[in-house]
Amino acid sequence: MPDRYFLSKLLLILLGRELASHAGDAVLINMVNPGFCKTTNIFNGFPFLEMAGAMMGLFFFGRTPEMGARAVMSAVDSDRSGHGKYFESGQEGTLSPYARSDEEAAMQRRLWDELVEVFESIESSITKELV
């Protein structure tokens, strides 16, 4: 289960970037990593010793909720050139090599198409403004 946390972060970045490409200038869309905040609850499903070690790390090195909120606000406060970007520690972050690859671009589009299909099966024409 813990390995899914990192996969879910990647999926959010891919979907966020694709959404930003469809939204145009109507709204500012960015993805934010507020960092390892003392409010985080990512330890569910971890073995006890790993969880205990991570909790100690959080206690000594975790960011305060205020610091995490500042990181989020930096993405909200960015100018239009920041549209569709990934922010980390209050500035534009560096994505992994995979997240910058051609393979990623294909996966991003596939993920988007599958999500649109799911949404359309729930409510017809719900995504017509974005697609």
C-alpha cells in the first residue's frame, strides 16, 4: 500500500498538466507539493517500524502547517507563465525524468481520455467544455 502514495502523486501531476492544457486561460491550474508537513497522514498501511521511523522524522524535520500553506499559496500567486506547472517549496519544481519523457506524454493523454470516459458515463456532456 505505501508504494501507491508515490504513484498517486505522479497521477495527480499528469492529470493536472493535462487539465491545464484544456482549461486555457480561464483558470490558473498548478500542482503543488507542500512538503512533509506535520499534518500529513500518509502512514496508514505502513509496517509499524517504518511508521515509527517516519513519525520521528516528521517530528524533527516536518514542516509546520503554515510552511505547507505558504508553498500552496506560491502556486496560487504565480503569474500566468506558471499555468500547468509543478511547484515545490514555494517555487517551480523539477519533475522526474519520467514525468518529462515522451512516454509520460502518452500516459498523460491516455489517463485523461480514460477519466473523461468515466465522467461521461456518469453524466453525458460533463466534459464538453474541457475537451
